Amino acid sequence: MTDTALNDTPLKGKTLFITGASRGIGLAIALAAAKQGANIAIAAKSTKPNPKLEGTIYTAAKEIEAAGGKALPLRVNIREEDHVKEAIEKTAQHFGGIDIVVNNASAISLTPLDKTEMKRFDLMNQVNARGTFMVCKYALPHLIKSDNPHILSMSPPLDMQEKWFAGNVAYTMAKFGMSMVVLGLAGELKKHGIAVNALWPRTTIATAAIKNILGGDIMINASRTPAIVADAAMGIFAKDAKSFTGQFIIDDSFLYEQGLRDFDQYRVDPSQNLMPDFFVPDDSVAPVSLKALENKT
């Protein structure tokens, strides 16, 4: 962010447990928090470099520490209950507690019914919906002890339209499953003063998933950078957990409401129209134009 200060409450000394934090949006959130002096538990599977998926828990840890934070790289398969329990306990012991949980890990396969293998169905629902539920479950005793605890899931508004399901019903079930956890826990955990919110991008975000699954460099150039999601997350964590909960947030709308006006800084290629993401409700109006900028190359 360059034209407004959204983070009036620094995260210095706070501990974030972020799933899928070795790259992409998860790493961007980790780095933004690290710049405020936060502690980051990197809960992800990647321990060895992959040509198609840059970044491991160890490279992420180096970046986080270089940015000013403290890092704890943890190899976690979010489908495994023992992995999740052990990682959360290690985080709490290492840093003295957990203040924020970010459910970022996700699996995607945009396939119709006849092309969806059941093992892929199981993967998406176990990582997205079950994984989110399980991380929240085991982090709860630690979050209760925090003075401003937040749970944030990278999942969409619950907009029950046929168009979001037809052609990729398994994936939509899995992502909406994450959002159903948000909806339920926002009410259930209110008595503990724990904020539970969802954050979703208006446009596609330049990540490995977009490049490898949805369309290569063409899609990347029509996207915004992960920094917009990270900046929105920082603004959310600065909110009072007791009063700011149960929200299904679209990144640019939230940032605009907080006073941000320069959204061009997030464009990968200003000469390209931005590509709207899945699941953004029809009645959600972009605060700024998604069209290509004139005279920009």
C-alpha cells in the first residue's frame, strides 16, 4: 500500500499459523505480517523445489526472516490429523501461543462430473473443507488465550447460484465447504471473542495455480498480484475481533472502504483487462475499473 495507512495495530510479536504459506497468497500474507514483526508458522507440504511450484517451507522461512519476522517451517499434510495437531502444538510451544489462523491451503480441479476422479474429489474436500475445520478445531484452545484472535479463510461468499457449481461441482463444494465453516464458527466462537471471516479476490491472482491450471502467462498478465490479498488481510487483522466477524470480504471493496485508492499498483500488466475471479456475487460492484489502463505497456 502506498496511499493510506491501514495497519494502525502492528502485528509485532503476534503469532500467525498459515496453511499453504510456502508460496503465493499464503506467503504474501506471511511476508506482510513479517514486516510488522510477526511470528509465522509455515504449515505446508513443500520441502523440495519443484520446477512448476516455486518455494518450499524453508525458502519461505528465509524470506520471512529477511522481512523482519520470525519463522517456523513445518511440514504439514493438512489431510493428516496427526500432522495438524502436532504442528499447532509445536507453534504454540515455540512462540508461546497462536493469535491468528489463516486457512489458505487449497486444492483445485475444474472438472465436470464425468471427468472428476473420486480421489480428486476426496483431495479437494479433505484439504479445503475438512482441513479448514480441523485447523480451527485444534487451534481453538490457543486462540481463546489471545487478546485479539482472528481466523481468516481464503474462501468465497456463499452465493448459491447454479453457474458456480455447473461444470466443477466438486471444487465448488470444497470451497463453499470452507465458507460454511466460516459461517458456522463466526456464530459459535463469538462468545470467545474470536473473529472468523472469509477473504476472496475480485480478480484472479498471479499464483502458480493460475499459471499451471487456468491458463499460463496470459492469465497471469490479466491478474493482480498476491499483495492485494495480503494488504486486505493486514487490514482485517487490525480490526477488533469482538466486533468484526462473520464477514465475507472481497479484497478491493474492503480496501476501498478502508481508504485505499491506488489499485493500479497491484496489476501485473496494466495494459491488460483484469480477469474476474470465480464466485464473486453479481451484486458486488468493483470500486475501480478492471479495464486496461490507457497508454500503459
